Amino acid sequence: MSNQFSFDTLKLHAGYNPAEHNHAVSVPIYQTTAFTLDTVKRSDDLFYFDSVEALYTRLSNPTTDVLDARLTALHPGATGAVTLSSGMAAVTYSLLNVTAGKGRILATARSYGGSFDSFEQIFGETGVKYDIVEDPDDPANFEALVKEDTKVIYIESITNPNATILDIEAIANIAHKHGIPLIVDNTVATPYLLNPFDFGADVVVYSATKGLTGHGNVIAGAIVENGKFNWKNGKFPQFDGQPHFLVSQQGVPRSFYDVFPDTPFTGRIRAIHLNYLGGAIAPFNSYLVLLGIETLSERLSKSVKSAEKIVEFLETRPEVSWVNHPHAKNSKYKALAAKYFPKGAGAILSFGLKKNDRATIIKFLEAVKVFSFQANIGDARSLIINPSTTTHIELPERAQELADIHSETIRLSIGLEDVNDLIADLEQAFVAIQ
């Protein structure tokens, strides 16, 4: 389907032609390991990357192909996407792809705890180093840390748990000045609230587990590229290489650019990381993500509005010492929110209790009745958690300080319940700790 259509039309139709799938109205679930080769010619075309038809579900599957195409369509300017078994697979494969065992990652301590910890635990084992921008609110601090062997800048569009916003366009300009890509984790925002390609991002990653699917019933990830970055600028020889498995049927050596001219980044991930590391998404999970995307804008619109009302409520409570969200009265991110998030700056927020001893925090977490105490975001249900002891426990103490995560930090992810019920639930929890 042409990208001339609006987001709400593309989220329902892009990448799918019922006539190609026995006229099924809903995308079929191709729950199969492999697909028949039928002829030696078809087999040769598939194994030599001269055909994009389904071969083996680890590499491709018709259900997943629709999801890949739909995600591409929902990011104007994108040339391709690859979906994976988890958000962490998306983050890890993207960074493995760009570093190839060498150089440095430039990131911030505001990254998701698992992502941050992987810089040390995974990439450190491959020889890749990392640098942390301590104050990412000033883009100049990124440029100050770019080194000769820096391979990538990695940021989040809306951070978890404090909903801070970085100047994506300014950081993209710095990255491109130095011949390196900008990878943006857009999990919290989803493509409905922000298309990072509009502001210079080169690769976008998602935990599709979160807002994209929105129902807490699937683990999935996605990588989307715009096909514009010059991977042949001398800093990334892995894209110019001619591995044996890319040789043509005529015996001609080929590079990833030769085989995937429009999608060298996701093409290389599919051919190497997905193929050999095996983080394939299950067809049924692809189906569930597709279902979630069909209601993405409706869900996010309601959740964002409710989050803003809850921010306003929390600012009136004497038990609350601070509230973090761009909608908060004293937020320093209002200008960036207006630029990047005219539809609203997401549905997660954090706040701190004035009585911040551990016993009080536990009592508050266990007093809520509508909010669900669990480690997830972007769910149809509203969620609550204490990040310092759960989702961000992997962060070293100094990193938690840099990320502005405190022992009293409570994070809310606002779902689809009636906002008045959510406010009443918080109110009775405040009463419980008095």
C-alpha cells in the first residue's frame, strides 16, 4: 500500500494483500518451520539471496513479512524492517551490526537498564568499549565524547522512567558530522507519536513488547532503517565485505550492498545475526503485534491524555515531592516536547514520595488496586513499579545517579482504564501511607 495514505489507514492495511493469502481478511498465521523448495531453481534463488520468498521461519515467514512491511510503512522514509524475538534482541543485534567487535558505543545512562548493562556484559566481551554522556540535555556533550573509534550514538526518544527528551535532530547532526549513525530506541513513543527519521535518525529500534502491541501478551522486537546512511564511508568495513554465503549463483563475490542495496543494515542483520544467533520472532507473536498495531493510535491517544491528567493530579498532592513528565509544570522539556511530540510526550511518568523510606514505598506499591504492580510499560493496563529495585537494578549506583533514578522513584505507565478510577486508586494509596 502506498505511503500516501495516513497513519491510521496504513496501520490496518500496509504490507498485506488478501488476494495473496487465499483472500483471508485477517493476516494468516503461518505456523510452520519451513516452506517447500519445489524446484532446484527456487531452492537456488532462495539460498543465494536472489529471492525474498519464505524459506525457513528463522529467516522469514509470510506473517512476519507483513509485520516488517507494515512497520516500514509506518515510518515514512524507511526502506526496511526486521522483527525479532525481543526488544533486547533488537538493541543487541543493532549494536553488534554497527560495531562488529570493534570501536566504541556512545550512549547515556538514561538507557533502559538492560540495554545499559549490555554495554559492559555483552559488548565488553567482544572488545567493544562504551562512553557515557553524563549530561545528555546539552548536545555539545555528545560531540565532546566522540572519538576516532566511536561507531554509533545510541539514545532513547523518551526515556524510561523519567520521560526526559533529548534533542534528536541536534544529536543526529553531530553523529553525521563524524560519519557515524544515530540509533534511536523509540519504544516509549512508538511511530504514532514520533518518527525519528524525520529528525535525522538512521536506525530505529523497538521493544514491540511494549506500546506497539499494548496488551502484555507478547515478547518481540523490531529494527527499522531508512537506507540513507553511507555504510561505505570507511568506518564500517563489515558492509563492504564479501562473505562466502553472498557469492552469486554465477560465482561472483558480492557485498551486503550488492545483495541488499536499499536495506544494507537490516539485510546484514537478517543474513548474519538473525541467521546465526537465531533470535527469530514466532509467527503467532508477529500476528499479535499486528493486532496491537491496528489500535495503536487509539490506545496511545487515550493513554497520553490520561497521563497528563494524572500529572496534574500528582502535582496537587502534599505527599509528592516531585513529578517527572514533559507535561509537568516545571519540566525543562516543554520546548522539546512541542517540537518532537505535538501529540503528547508518552504515557509513562515518575514521581517521588516525600516519605521515602522503604517501608512507605512498599506500602504504597501494595496499596493500589487498579494499577498493576509489574515490570512492563505500554500495556493496556496501568502499571506501577519502583525502578531502582526492579527494572533498573542492573544500573550501577553512579549510573542511577546520572539517570536521576532514586530509591523513592515510582514509575507509572498509564493504560486504558477510566482516568478518574486511576486517580481515585492513587488517592486511596496516598491515604494508606499517611
